[in-house]
Amino acid sequence: MSEQTILVPNNSLITKTPEEGRQLAVKMARLTIKLTQPDAAIREKLRPVYAEDANMLISIGQTVAMEFATIAQANNHWK
Amino acid sequence: MSEQTILVPNNSLITKTPEEGRQLAVKMARLTIKLTQPDAAIREKLRPVYAEDANMLISIGQTVAMEFATIAQANNHWK
Amino acid sequence: MSEQTILVPNNSLITKTPEEGRQLAVKMARLTIKLTQPDAAIREKLRPVYAEDANMLISIGQTVAMEFATIAQANNHWK
Amino acid sequence: MSEQTILVPNNSLITKTPEEGRQLAVKMARLTIKLTQPDAAIREKLRPVYAEDANMLISIGQTVAMEFATIAQANNHWK
Amino acid sequence: MSEQTILVPNNSLITKTPEEGRQLAVKMARLTIKLTQPDAAIREKLRPVYAEDANMLISIGQTVAMEFATIAQANNHWK
Amino acid sequence: MSEQTILVPNNSLITKTPEEGRQLAVKMARLTIKLTQPDAAIREKLRPVYAEDANMLISIGQTVAMEFATIAQANNHWK
């Protein structure tokens, strides 16, 4: 585990817009994977595995939906 | 990854009706998959895979349910 | 994808009772599957697949639980 | 599908205690499965399948946790 | 099914501390499994199956996270 | 099961920043696994299994997202 990995970019859940909030959700999901598998070469090798697997693409979508729910709440849903 | 992919159509979670909120949930779920697999040809090839697989159809349903929960909250459940 | 598919019956999350809310959760879960697989013949072919598979029956149960959580919140849990 | 299946016993999410709320969560999870697979003989055949499969037992646990979250909220967590 | 199985220890979601709340989450997750598989001998046989399977260990972690979310809310997050 | 395993470090969900909240989410996810599989040697053996499996990396990401949702709520999303 690389304790150095930043897990929350800018150390904040607050974003200006829903679009930026969604990008943050994607980044946070990726940073957890980076923490769990710090070796960039292995992560690179796994990329085509999940990007061409319908099941994993769906699972990644669920992860982003979960992260986004928290970010949206933090931003009062940008209302 | 295509940084250009729009992740939240119209950059807003607010919709006029539950039906439109549900359509937004479906679109947002698809846009995450587009971001993860930007190659339209590969996505097209995967479509019949999940559309004829009972297990994946259920998983897609769960993703839409998750996205919709956040959108419904953003819209105060259209009350 | 059939853009014509209605995703939220009556375009409302409000129901008179928890029982009707639960029925709505089941319908909404099915309508997402109908949107993803608009061919009724294929859906019909898949029905016995998931209805006789313990794992998929459980997954369907989870989808309904998720949809119901949102509907219950929309109805202030019918309190 | 048996439209007759009751999905929410007593048509209410309100229970006197957490214990009764948890029992309701278990019942609601089972009633969704009954709705999806109305044939009691098939459900009976599937019971030993999931009751002796570690993975499915865990999935059932997740379903109950989801149902219970909604019931607990409906009861203001019995505070 | 053993109707006698207690599902919520002490019939309460309230705990003094987050640590005790987390222990309650673990217990509640286990009690659902006990309800679904009341035969202690079979449960004992399944233990090494999931305890040495990375995938199931992760799934158990998700179940505990779900139970804990509800317990934390019941305790106003011990603030 | 090792009853001694601490499940919530510092017995608190409160953290100074989102970054620390995310680190707590990761730790809590790992501690549940430690409780379920107390044998460090077996956990060590399982590490490369999930760290090189795209599907499990995604599942771990979902667990962290779930834990983080609760921690973020406990901290009022650090607003």
C-alpha cells in the first residue's frame, strides 16, 4: 500500500457543478484502486480487461454512482 | 479515457418530472460506461452481450436505481 | 433502445400505501430491463433463466429493495 | 407473476421494535422472491441451493440489510 | 427457518460508541445468515470457504458496511 | 474470530478532512476483513489475489465508497 496516494483530490468534496462532481466521483473511484494496486504497470495491464468486459463496466458504473451520491449530498445536490 | 465525455447532461440533476429524472439516470449510467470504454465499436460489440444476459440486465437495473436515488433526492422527489 | 418505453408509471413516485409503493418498485425495476432489452421475445426467453436461478432471484430482490428505498422516501415512508 | 402476492405484510413499514422491523425486512425480501418465482415447488428446490452456498448466504444478508435500512428510517430508528 | 433466532441483539440499534456499533453491525450480519441457515454444522463447514476466499471476504465487508450505515444513523453518528 | 480486533480506529467517525475520512474508510474496510480472517498469513496470501484481479479491485472500491458515505455523513460532509 502506498500511504502517499492522495485519495480525495484537493481534499474537498465541494465542486462548482454536477459535471465536476461526477468527474470527482470517477477520480475518487480510481484513486481507491490505485491505493489497493499501487503498481502502475499492473493497473495498465488490467485496464483492457475491465474496459472490454460488460460485467465489469457495469460494476464500475455502480462504483461511480455510489461515490457520486456522497458528493452530490455534500454539495446539496447543487441546488 | 476521453476527458471530453460529458458525464451529466445539461450539467444539472434537476428535471421537471420523475420520468425525465429516470431518463437522466439511464443516460448518466451510460455516460460512465462511455467514459470507461470510449471506443464506440467495442461498446457496440458489448451491447448484445449484456442485453441477452439475465444477470447483466439485473445489474444494469441496479445501476439505474442507484443513479435515480440521487436524482430523486436532488429534486426533492418531485413533491 | 426504445425511447418510447415509459420508465415511471403515471410519472409519479407517490402511492397511497406501502403495498402500492412496493408494486411500483417492482414495475420500475422491470421497465429498466424493458428499456435495455426492448425485444419482448428475448425477455420472455430470459424469464425462466432468472426465475429458476437462486443467485439471480436474490439480485432481483436487491434491485426491488433499492427502488423501494427511493419510493418510500418520496412518500415520507407513508407515516 | 402472481399479482395476488402481498408484498408488504399489514401494508405498513411501522413496527414496535427493531427486532420486529428486522423480521419484516426478512419477510419483504422473501415476498419479492415469491413474486418473481410464484411456484412454491421451485422455490423449495432452490432453498438448499442458497442455504448451503456461502456466496448466496452473504447476498441474502445484503438484501435484508437494504430492506432493514428503509424500515429503520420509516420508524425513525425506534428512537 | 428458525423463528426463534434473535435478529437484533438487545432489540436496540443504540450503542454507546462507534466501536460497539460496528460490533453490532457484524453480529446482525451473522444473525441473518444464522436465520437463513440454522444448521450450525453447515455454517461451520462454510466458514473456511468464505474466510479464505478474497471475493467473499470483500462481500462480507460490504454487508457490514450496509448494516453499520443504518446503526450509525440510529445513533446520530455518535456526535 | 478475534474479539480483540479494533473495528473503528480511535472509536470515532469524526475526522478533520475528507482525505482523513477516506483513509478511515479504507482502514475500516480492512478491519472487517481482519475480523473475518484473523490469520495474517492467509490475508497476506490473498492480497495478490485481489490486487491483480480487476473484478475484486472494483468490489473493494465499492466497499470503500460505502464506508465513506457513512463517514462523510458523520462529518456533515466537512462543510
